[in-house]
Amino acid sequence: MSAAGGGLRVAVVDPGSGNLASVTRALDRAAGMAGVAIRAAITRDPEEVLRAERVILPGQGAFAACMRGLRALPGMVAALEERVHGQGVPLLGICVGMQVLAGRGLEHGATPGLGWIAGEIAPMAPRGPDGAPLPLPQMGWNTLDFAPGGHALLAGLAPGCHAYFVHSFALAGGAAEEVVATTDYGGPVPALVARGNVAGTQFHVEKSQVVGLTILANFLRWTP
């Protein structure tokens, strides 16, 4: 439920890419599931981030374009550093918004990321059991593999539940303790990462129906 005058402040950062309307609609539904009143705002204003109690960073398209969009917003990266890293406010990155949490991306050349999780975003080269290349992007529904009870964002979900993916690049060289869920596409692919108060999903939570809404509801209640 959204709250006009009160509730948890949620800043949905607009880096110039991402299905922001779908994210805010999913947030409203997740808030109802969680029993949490929210004030969600799509924003390009770092002051909104500095006031937020939850931050969501969506993204679609290419890593480099998403980082350019973030850095083009005066003061935004500094505000994210202060509020998320400095003050411990929970942040959820979605799709490319998850990817830019890494040290760098290799799409369209090497581009530095935020460096909040280990590893880099590299091109996928998936192959099937017969050794033939699998189609890219990985697009559609795929299962999530994780240890039950492994992370608060996965509460209420069972291994094997399905989420919606669209991507040709993925996290490589990540820290094992930061990869809390994987999917299989020619081998394990990081699907959900978390480090402290920072988390990200390679899949689109806003398109993943009840699984995505459950993760968003857990995020609204999350106290890392």
C-alpha cells in the first residue's frame, strides 16, 4: 500500500533505463503483502536518496549506459555511497541495476561499476549438454537454486521457484558467500547476490509474479 502522508520512504532511482512504472506497481503490491505502508518515489534527485529508508536501483540495457546515466545525475553516486554504504540503508539492484554493483562491466568496453560486490560482469557463453551454444540473451522463466533459510530476501520461497530473466552478461568471479541464489543456463549463473545491506537480482523481480513480489515484500521488511 502506498501512503500519501507517511510510511517507509522508498527511492526508486532513475538512471535513464529500466521499467520504472512496473517496479513501482510491483512495490505497491508487495507493500500490501508485507503489511507495510510506503511512500515510493521515482527519482533523479540525490536528496530523495539521502532521505530514503529503502533504495531500489532498476536497470535495463547495457552496463555502460546505466553507469553513464547514474554518473550524469549530479551528486547521485555520492548520495548512494553516503546513504547505503555510510548509513546502512538497504538497497536492491534489479537486472542491470544489480550488475552495476560489481567492480566493472565488460559490455561495450570495460566500465567501472560501484564496486559494492566482488567480481565483474562478463559476457555469457552458455552451452547445452551436447556442447552446442545456447541462445543469448537468456530470456524467460528459469529456476532459482538456493539453500533454504540462506537469506532473508528468500524467506517464504522454495528452491526451484521460477523467476524471469533477460540478459546476455552475468557476474563472473564473484565471492561465493555473496552469491545467495543461482540459476542454471549452461551451468550455474549468479541470480541473487547480497553483501551486508546491499542486494541485487539478475532477474526482474517486477516481472516474476509471486516470486518477485515475495522478494520485494521481504526487502521492505529487511533489517540487515
